[in-house]
Amino acid sequence: MAGSDVPAVTAHTSGLKGLHRVAIDGRRPVLDELGESSYPYRVIEYAYTWREPKADSLTASFLTCLRWGSGQDIIRVHGHLPCSTPKGLRICGER
């Protein structure tokens, strides 16, 4: 996933004292502008395994779901950008 916790911060800033979005050089994070704005911070989440998981394992199924399956919709619903989308591939490839 490319992005950071912009959705989490947005959802929780109204209820938690001291939690704020941070502007960097006067630019504020806007999820819809990720990859197009000049906001200089983002995080890519990686999934690691000890070895290639067996094809019929729960781990393999989970990783497949994240990369290509309905997991893409889940990632988007929670306000993140999947790396396997055209826009995500470009952004994730910059790292």
C-alpha cells in the first residue's frame, strides 16, 4: 500500500486531543492527491515471509488477496492506495 495513515488521522482527529495532520513546507496530506501532489511523505507497507508460502496455504491466499483480489477494494475503502494499481505502481516504484 502506498500512503500513510491520512485516513486514520482524518477519522480520529476530531476525537483525540493532540492528534493533528502535519503540513510539511506548507503542504497538507490529501489522499486523493497522492502521487500527484508535492506532499513529500508516504509509507509503503511490505509483507514478509520466511520463504515462498505453499500455494494452498492461508498465507499465500492472503497475499494473493492483497495483491490482486478483493483485498484491493478493502485497501481502497480504508483510504489507501494499492501498489498494484497503475497509479500505485508508479508511486511504489519510486522507492
